Amino acid sequence: MKTIHFSAALLALLAAGAQAQEAIRVGVVTPLSGTYAGIGQQVRWGLDLAAAQINAGGGVMGRKLELIYEDEEANPAVAVQKAEKLFQVNKVDFLTGTVNSGSTLAVGQLAERNNRLIATTVSFADSITADKCSPNVFRVNARAGMQSAALADWLAQTKPNASVFYLGPDYEMGRSTVAAFKSAAEAKGSKTVGEVFAPLDNKDYSPFFGQIRSARPAVIYTSVAGNDTVRLMSQMEEFGLNRNVQVVGASGTVTSQNLPAIGKAADGFVTGVGYSTSLDTPENKKFVADFVAANKNQPDLYGADSYGVLFFYKAAVEKAKSVDTDKVREAMRGIQWPSPQGMKTMRAGDHQAMQDMYAVRVKGGQFEIVGKVPAAAAIGADTCTRF
């Protein structure tokens, strides 16, 4: 019997070939159930479409992308547990998908301990790329302050010196979005006449309506999201709270996901966003067509940014020529990548994506762009000091 001897060079070649075939694993911790399940569905649709297109084009450095999903239930404690499993058991290279801002902050700390990278495509809280920034956390979507820049600019032009009442969900995102818009609106002349914070997954908002009525606001701002928005806006319509009042809100308050359930109660609602299906560019038109063909639904900002995050990871890995955390992290800082909104830039200092922002109004069940603030004016100062 002959003995076959492999040379060191041949073994190295075989090992390199095996690595080229091994998939790059991306863990996705996102709400697939509960009040934010609609947001999680958009996240999944966007990621699945991008992965399919990237893999059809040869993958990333010849390696396929593999997505591994876990349900975070919009609960930070559950998100940490699921992320730990993805890091330790599934050995994912990267992580994304977190929706609840508290989940993103908690999983970001876990990513640091595991020396892995996470990019959020949804979470709004300014703190994620500000006072609670992390070297291992990146944000490809617009933060609360950026949304507020576009919306406050529109409000100042259409309702100067307006009196505003605020209603937000009682957790990190809700308080951050209210604080961000209040600051931006007051800087342009608006006056605050009250604020309340309701529990997440609140079923009845009418107990807050007396306080809102007595404040007599010209504008009501809210940052509830998902199914909470359906209940809030339906109840506002039922109680006549939205008559002769301009209702505005955060990017995720009214989206293509919950708009059909809200119906006419959403008419006239205005928000500041980093994405709209009505963006008139070749990149966006192709993305919308591909998204609808794949999912039989329109994309919203969550679907668009979740689609874009895999191209962000792809660009960074190809620049680093590696999936090594330290090399990819460095490659991500200052990188540009293609997205449905066009080319985005990742600000190196705080890991916040730069992009143009838009004021968008709901009219007859459709979104129309009514204002724009350029990326450089919208992003605000880099206040991250942790790294």
C-alpha cells in the first residue's frame, strides 16, 4: 500500500480553498414577534434580498453570506441572550438586526467582550453613537438628531413658533427621540407645552388625551412605533384629538408596514427620514422594484437600511481583505458604500453614517417628500469620547 505525503504548500492550498468556500456568518437578532414584529419583518426582507444579490454576484471575496436569525422580542435581556448564542455557538463573524435601542446598547457591550462587530440598521437613540458609543458598534441608519434636523426645518417654515406637545414610548429610544426633536424645534422657535411617556406595547392612550387637550398644542410630536402607532393614531382619530392639530413624529412612527392599518388617520402626518420610496434616483428605483418583486411589499426605512448594511459589511471586508474584527473595524472607519439612498459615508469618529435627510408627508396613503437637509448639516457634532 502506498503512503500519500502532502507537502506543506499543498496543505496550505487546501486550507485556503476550504476557507474560500466557508460562508461568512452574519447573526441577526431582531424582533420576529411582539409589537415590533413588523419592523423585524422589514429587517429580514432587506437582509435576505441583499444576501441573495451578493451571493448571486460571487459573494464576498468568493465566500457566500449566511444569515442566522434569532428573535429578540424587542427585549434587551432576550437580545443579549440570543446574541451570546450567536457569538459562542454559531460563531458568527458579524451581527446586526437589533431594533430596540436598549437592545443595541446591551448587545454592543457584549460585542466588545466577544471582540465582534455589530451594526444597527434601526435604532434611533442618539446615545448609541454619542455618550454611550462603542468601538465595536456602527450605525448605518440615521439617528434621532438627524431625523429631527429635517423635521424641525420643515416645521419652522410651515408653522413658525408653534406650541408642541410630546408623546413618546417610555424607554431609551422614546426619550432620546423626544429630547432630540425638542432641542431642534426649540432652537428654531417652537415652544414646548408638555410631554408624556407611555409604556411600550400600550393598549389605551386615551388617559393621556386630557393632558394633551388642556395644553392646547398646535403640534403633537410622537415617536411610538410598530403596532403602538396603529393604536395611538386610531384612538386620536376616534377622540378627535388630531382635528386642527399638526401631527408629526419620528422616522419609524408611520411606515409602509403600519400605514395600511392606520388608514386615513395618518393623512397629513409629517416625519423626518433618511429614506423614502419616492426618492427619484436609479439606485432607489431598482431597489424598490427588486424589493417588491421579492417580498410583495413596499420597503420602508428599516428594509432599506437593512439591505444596505450587508453592502457596508461587504465593502469593509473587501477593503480589509479579512473578516478579522480589528482589521474590519479599521476598514469601516470612513468607508463609503452603496445603498438605496446612494453612496453613504461612515463617520470615523463616532461610527455614525452620514446621509441626506428628508421631511416626508403622508397624503392619500402615500409618502411625499416636502423638504430636505444635506448630510453635513443634518449629522451634528461628533460627541463620542470613548475611543
